[in-house]
Amino acid sequence: MSSLFVSTRPVRLIGRSEAMHALEADLERAARSDAKVLITGETGVGKEVVTRLIHERSARTRAPLVALNCAGLPDSLLESELFGHVRGSFTGAYKDKPGLLESASGGTVFLDEVGEMSTRMQVVLLRFLESGEIQRVGADRAHKLVNIRLITATNRDLEAQIAAGAFREDLFFRLNVIRLTIPPLRHRADDIPLLITYYLESYSRIHRVPQPEISTDAMATLVSYRWPGNVRELKNLTERLVLKAPGRGVGTRDLPEEVLRNGTSLGRFARPEPTEVPGRSRAEELADQMLKGGESFWSAVFPDFKSRDLTRADLRQIIQLGLENTNGNYRLLVRLFNMPNEDYKRFLSFLRKHDCHLPFQRFRAARLDEQPRERVIRFG
């Protein structure tokens, strides 16, 4: 839930692309002010790193930097984490507890995935931003006035959510004072070799093993890979390579299957990269990985959802995209998402547990007046 950042080693932006140079300049301007910052970008692009850099380069650097991921937390827990609670306010509240806004007084608060807040919590946050007063859960009056710098982040299109009535426009205006957008890794291919080299060195040092060397063909495949998990995925892959091939050369054959399957280099293991469509959602990209790339639901979607990098709304959209292709048939959906037939009950149980099981009737009703026809996959 909440966490306190302690700087044990310096963080920095790694990249030589024009996009990273522009981001560095925007970051410096943000650090010189005390205004609220809204950071946008896909999951795994490094929003937390940018937040730490803004805090460390600001006048608040000696004060705390506290973070909270808003995704998946019920209102009661999210409010308690932010504002604290008084003894007896709910079952298990045995003593008064300060919230992270109070703990970070004088410092910076980072709210990740702010787009996942319920409408009620958006009102609570807006009220705090207007007054700066902390009122703990269960208290009948404000507890204290705090001075914090707020940085928020989201992988959602908040303007689209405002249009859909899911996000308050007045809160958006409060948060969107300084806007930083971090481009996905596939849009800054020049940075990929630098990042791979940096993390190979870093993980070789951490694990105390000789650093592997990436062959030219392997690097070309890595550069052409789409990196749906962005820098977070790249870090994970480089650590795997360090542990798999310490001190030796890494060729194309040593790369993970998902990289070989979706890379665009001319190596005989690689497949052409699908043409990117501007403005595609994360759900559409993951659905494309399964429908076109042959990846299983359990490897493409499940890990991101369990790590809270994917929201319930994203998962529901993925299921909707699949059901539109199977005419509401969940058994066909299991096969469409490259799972074995015996996973049918497990899949439905998972969806019901997380309130993502969509009624099949509405996907069938839309085609009652149509003649039977060959099912067409809508991605590509």
C-alpha cells in the first residue's frame, strides 16, 4: 500500500533520445517549483523514478517522500491510508494512526494510479487540496493543517474519463498544473541499448557474477521488440540474462520466447511486429498479444493484474474485446486466449473473484438479427 522512499543510491534518467532530453528539461523545471505535477504514461515507463528525481532536486529533498498506489484499494482503506484514523473508527482500529499525508508534512506525496480513485474519494482528495486540512477517519473535526507537495501519476486518459463521467473535471484541473508525459520504450528505440547495458552492469554487480555480452543480432532483436511492459520489463529481462549467461555471450537463441515471437529483426526466430495504431489502450495491446501473438492469458494478462499494473477496468475491457469475437461464448474465449480447455473453470473462477465476469447475453443479443457467419478477429 503506502511506502516511504529512502534514497540509498541516486536515481537518474537513462537515455539519449530527443524524448528523454525533453523530459529531463521538463523535470528540472518541475523541481524548481512547488506546483502539483501530473505524470502520465504507460505502465512500467518509470513514473516513480521521475517522481523521485523531482523530489530529490526540489527544496523539499530533506523531507519525506511518501507513495501510495490507489489502484485496487477500497474507499475505506484508501481514505485511512491517506488521512489516518482515530481509535474505534472501524473494526481493528485499536489506536489513533496518522495517514501518509500527515507523515509527509513538509515533503512530497506521490499518488500512483490516481485515475482509479472512486468518485467519492476524488471529492475527499479535492476537499483536502482546497483546505490542506487533515481529518482522520472517524474524527468529527480537522486534526491539523499540513504542507505537502503532491505528485500524481496515471496510465489512463483522464480527459476521456472526464467525458465518460468517471473522473471529476475540477480535480483534474487541480492536479494538472505541471504535466509530464513519459513516452513508452518502443517510441525511443535509441535508449534501449543504453538501458540494457546499464542494467546488465547493475545486476552483474548485485549478483556478483561476470557481465554477459549481448551479440549484435540479439541486441537488434531486443531493440525491435515492442516492450509492452516498458522499462520494468527490460529490467526483469536483463536480470534473467545475467543469471542465465554470466560472463558469456548472449545470442538470439538465449532470448526469451516472447521476445523472439514479437521481435522485428530479420533473425530467423523473429516475427514481424504488428503495426502500431496510435491511441490504442493497454487492454487492446494485451488482447492483440493473445489474439495475434499467440500468447496465453496467464502470461500476458494475469501477472500484470496480480501486480496491480493492470486494473479491473482494463481486465473487463480485455474480456469484452474477446467476447465480441466469440459472440459471448466463454469456452471459445478460453481457446481464443490460448489457454487449454481444462482451464475453463479456473478462468471463470478468476473472473468472478475479481468481479470481471461479464454477462454473455449482451454480446449475443447484438447479433440476433444477423445470419451465421465466419468469426473475424478484429485486431491487426
